[in-house]
Amino acid sequence: MNSKFRYNKLLRQWVLFAPSRAKKPINIDILNKTTTKQCPFDKGNEHLTPNELIRIGDEQNWRCRVVPNLYNALSIDDKIESKKVGCFEEKSGFGAHEVIIETPNHKKQMFTYTTQEFFDYFTIIGLRLNDLKKDIRLKYFSVFKNHGIDAGASQEHSHSQLIAMPFLPKNIKDDMSYFQNYKDEHQRDFFDDLISDEKNFGKTILYENSSFIALNPFASKYPFEILVICKDDISFIGKCEDKEIYALSETMNFVFGRLYKALGNISFNMMIKNGDIQNENNPNRLHITITPRLYKTAGFEIDSDIFINTFIPEDATKILLGE
């Protein structure tokens, strides 16, 4: 198949699809070594983590818990300061950095979570976001999961992270402006149109229920990339009621089951995109991106910001659905 460019409407970027690149030989051997040290996230080792912020379940039989990150990138105890360093600007490291310990079971990974385990996971994230947003000094809340050495994970035990910052990153500001301008210009929500476009294309839908849809985007940046979008007008996960959380949990149970069946225990990054939750008119629509890390980002992508994807999304959909 010849190479082609596709435009990603969500990211407003071109993606280069070059299937022949998948045949490129790889001559570097990467050893995925695991540690034998005592895991601080295991049930019974609660004393090895900082004091927990919240848990689901009782003290002895917790199912999910959140603790401050012992190796935090930002600190809530720092003062908000900004100063000039010569001709440059510097800000203090004020913010919050937390770890979501998803399960007490050291060996269990998200690929085999039950719908109830996903429900606990998304519920506790919503509770933490609603609590943190009470501090109006915090402006942006990044919720993400790194699974596997190729995705940047440093702990084998399944966990996610939440970083709260005192400002909106540029890419998030740009996204919020884009979504709002799109609504102002077209009198329609961007995500409603995106869902409609993907459904009309008809070859990339993985799963759909009452409140969520999962798909391989028409212009995926990465092979087997999955986008999960809330069909309801809900801007961030803290606004979801139990019925929406359950619908999301069913969706994720299906998606990760299919990923595992097709690709095995692959490394991946997952981002829960909540937008500007301090803005009551947050133009975001709750969506989640799952990015399998099958290939490395290289010089062309860094230089041009155009990603090379070696796998056509509709082919990925067929594989994931077992067709």
C-alpha cells in the first residue's frame, strides 16, 4: 500500500501513514527487567506509602486508593512565585502530584480489569478531581497512566498519576479555544461532529453504548491508538453520575480485553482528557486516549510534528474486533 497523509481533526495535525515502515528491521535488544523489591502498592504494604488521601473499600479490604507521590514533581506546600532569572522567567514548583493505586493485586493489569474494577478506578479519579478543584490556585489537572517500560512506567504494580498545575499548558489553551470557536462558528459541538464523521466512515468503530463510543481514529497518530468519547454533554469525569461511570467502565472493559487479545501485554499510555475544569463553561468533552507504544517516536516526528503511523486504523479495527 502506498503512503498517505490524513488530517487528525481532534489534534489538528497531519499524520503520515507508511505501512512499509513496519518492515524495518530492529537490531536493538531491550530487556524488560522487573524488580524483586518489596512493592509499596501491594495490599499489606500501606505503611510504605505517604498517608492516603482517599480509598474505596475498607481499611483491610481496599479496592482502590490514592496517595501523594513520594517522588513528586510538584508540591502543594510550595508558594506560588514567579521571577526573572536574567532574561528568562521561572516559576516555583507549586502543584499536586498523586498516585492512583488501581488495585491491591500486584500482578493484575488493566487488560483484565472487571467492569466493577474500572468503576472503582474512574469513581476515585472523579472524587479527587472534585476535591482538588476547590483550590482555585490549581488550573490544570493531568490524569494519565504509563504501562510498561516503553511507556515510561517505573513500577510494575498497576497505577495511574494525577498532576495538578497552577496554569493551563499551551496545548490545552489551544484545544479549549478550538472547541469553543468551533461551537461558535458551527452552532454544533466539535465532538458530536467528530463522532458523526467516524460513524459515517463506518470502518473504525470498536464499541458503543448509551453514553460512550470507542474507535480507532481515522487519522490515528499511533498504530492501534484508541479514542473513547463521551456521547453526552459532560466536560470532565467529575461531572459523571454513576450511570455514566458504569457505561464508561463497560466500554473500557471491552477495549482493554480486545487490546490484550490482539496484542498481548503491550506498553501503553492513557490520558483522561478533562479540559479546563475550573471553567464553568469548559468547552471540552470528556474523552480518553489510549496509545499503544509499539514503535518509538523518531527524528522526523520531532522535527515536523507529523507522525508516521505504520498501521491503517480501519485494519486495526478489524484485528481488534477479530474480523
